[in-house]
Amino acid sequence: MSPLSAIPLRCIVLTMLLVPGWGHAGGLAASLGTDPAPPQPMREYRAAWIATMANIDWPSRPGLPANQQKAELISLIDRAAALHFNAIFFQVRPLSDAVYPSAMEPWSEFLTGRQGQSPSPWYDPLALAITEAHLRGLQLHAWFNPFRAGHPLAKSPPAANQVIRTHPEWVVRYGTQTVVDPGQPAGREHVLAVISDVVRRYDVDGILLDDYFYPYPEKDHDGRAIDFPDTKSWLLYGVHSGLSRDDWRRDNVNRFVLNLATTLKSIKPWVQFGISPFGIWRPQYPPSVRGFDAYDRIFADSRRWLASGWVDYLTPQLYWSMSAREQGFPVLLDWWRGQNAHGRHVWPSLEDAAVGGKFSSAEIGMQIERVRHGTDPGEAHYHLRSILDNPDLARVVGAMYASPALVPLSPWLSDAQCSRPNLEVAIWRQTARLTWGAGPGIEPRSWLVQVHQNGAWFTQILPGNTHQCYLNQFNGDGVVVRAVSRLGELSALAGWKHAGTP
């Protein structure tokens, strides 16, 4: 399938007054009723991470005026849409703080330069990101770091309402890191409440956790490994559990993941829940793989989360090349897909940030092509600026995503289907004006527009706030428009058939 914009039959989205001489051609039909039927649209998940930690992606530096912050964020989302991405992973909680107004945690220093200080003039970055993403037909997933409370790159002191100050009994310092101890039940409940608050208050499409549960190992000045300092929580909650200390730590994380999954579905059953774990579950799984043991060292039993169906998607960080001997991208991708007993989504994260170092731009293109060999294509790109600031990589990604795509379906989730739209087609000379509107019920996230011309179907995906477009050099004999829900479900079609078509 080709996008309409790639052929002479160009869909020009405009708002224009009615032109004298326009007339309806062929009339309105509830369904096209022609043979062949319009093809199913391409489906592929295309996500881009937008990191706020240390201003990696946005804002470009802390303390920018609010209007400049807004302009930068809108530009990032706009450019992602232009590259035919269909989802954004927006980091809203880098350090037990908030890139949105919260009654439970302080404003992030990466916005204003000082933790706890609100933007001036005041605005809500998460609400803005959601609005701008949805206007362009993109999903917006709120990305949380669950247990990190401090970081060496943080420059301002903890705010009065930050967890280091409010609940020091939950917090431990481990090497250069400061974290909420996952062994503290009240600490886990606090993180759960913070995430639940966002789901209740915002129209997010998903919640995403990154790979930081128990922290990555630290060493002392002599290079010796430091054990995680959780003796207090172990003596209070673990020693009588009947589990070994390592199994108890894994159980703390598993309980948190399962409780979060259950809570999210009780609030909004359609919100997707995803996790992006380290790309290797354990060395020798599969047998050729060597490397860091996330199961043993950071107590992340990520295979269980997928195999048990607790997540709606897993985006393992496959930050190795196609040809890596001990961490080969294709080998790990196939292994993760093989753990998916409940048929959830497995969309690997790609390390676009490594292009120019250990990767070439072509490597990313090859990885996208390899992911497409499966039945549920899609990937997440870490991170957006690494694509936008590299013209060669932007060309590779743009070529791979030349045709627009809907997100893959998630049939196990509750998603209200949009009603059949209404459609009118008017033709004047060689230009057709398509005008459509939503039926009763929920508003569509986007529109699938398909045109039959010269014996072939051409497809375009337009944002949900678009209700009209123009086709130049039009000599088609059929048009189909379908509404698309937030999770990619298609409505019944509205179609127009040229009066002269048999």
C-alpha cells in the first residue's frame, strides 16, 4: 500500500469555503460494495522515547521560559508525526518528581532548574503532550521510573515534598544512587498511588516502566561489589517470608508489577501497561547469549511478567547489533517472542542513540526490517532527538516508515469501537472533496481514508480532528473512510461509489 501523499492522488487537508460548481458525485453509501474490497491497513508499532532525565530530549535545558518549553515539545511531537511514528513514550517521573502538577511529588528540576519550582508562566507539560500527540493521531504513554529518588546528575536539593524528605525511612543510598527500597511495602504503595493518580487524571494511552527496579550494581573504591543495603526491610518483611533474600527481592518487584497491572485495569481497562526491561533475562537464555544477569543482579524476572500476561507489551532493550556474537539482536528477539504465552505485544527498543558510535544508521534499518519478519511488528526508538539530530538516521527511519501505519490491535483490552462515520464526496473537474464526520459515541483518534483509482487502493491515515481533504487529479471510482479508536480498532466503513462504476 502506498500513502496518498506518495502518488499524484494527493490528499490535501484544508479548510475551505464551498466552491460554486461543486456537486455530489454518485451519492452517499453506507458501504462501498465493490470488488475488490479495500485492503486492511498496515499495522506496526512505531514508538519514540522522549526523555526528560538530565534534559536528554526535552526541554533542551532547565529553566527555559514556559513558551519556549512548549514550542520545543510541540516541535518534537510534530516531527515524530511527520516521520509516521504513532506513539510517544514521554518521561513524566525521572527522580520521584513530576513533569506535571502533582499533590504527591514535586515539580522536576529538569523543567525549571530547581526541584519543586513550577513552570512560569504555569502550564501542565503532560496535558500539553497528550493534547498535541492526540491531535496528530499518536498514542501518548506516560513513562515512569518507579524507585529512583536521586541521581548524581541532579543539581538541586530535594524539595520539601520529595520522598527523600517526607519518608527517609523508605530511602537508601547505594553507591552513587539514591532509591526507594522496593522491600518497603509502603514505598511500593506510594509509587503505585503516584502512577494511579496520573491514570485517573489524564487521558494517557499507556503506562510504561523502564528497567530500573532494584538498582544496577555499584562498586566501592576498591572495585568490590556493594550489596544492596536493605537489611532493615529484610529483617522487617523478608526474613520470615520463607524465601531466600534474592527470591524475596524478586518477589517484591513481582508483587509491585502485578499490583500495578491489576490497579490500572480497575481504573481504565483500555490503558496499556508496558515495561522495558534489560534485553537479557539471564545469560544462556537462549544458550548462545552471554552478558549481564538482570534476574540475579537487579532482581527483575521480566520473563515472568510477559509469560504470565501481566503486561500488555514488553519492549526489551535489545541494544546490540544484528551480528553481535553473544547478544545478537535476532537471537534475542526470537527468544523474547517465544516467551509470549498470552499473545501480548513484544516490541523491542532500539538504541538509536548509539548511531555514530557502535552502530551505523543502516543497523537501525536492518533491525526494523528484522522485526517485521514476525506477526506483530513494531519497535520503540531510544531516543527521539538521536533521530531528529542525525539527518542520515532520520532518512533511514523515514524510508522505513514511508507508509503510515496503525498500531497493532490489542484484542484482550477493553476498547469502545467508534461508530460508522458519515461521508460525502463532491467532485469538480479533476478535484474531489471528501467530507466526513463522526457517528454517535466516542470520538475517533484518527481516520483511515482509502481511495480506489486506476485499479489500486491507496491509503492515508489522518488525525481525528481532520474532517475534510481534497484529492487532486482525481479519477477514482471509490472512497472508503473508517474511524479508528485509541487502540486501533476500525469502525464499519462509510463508502462512496462513482455513479458510473458497475
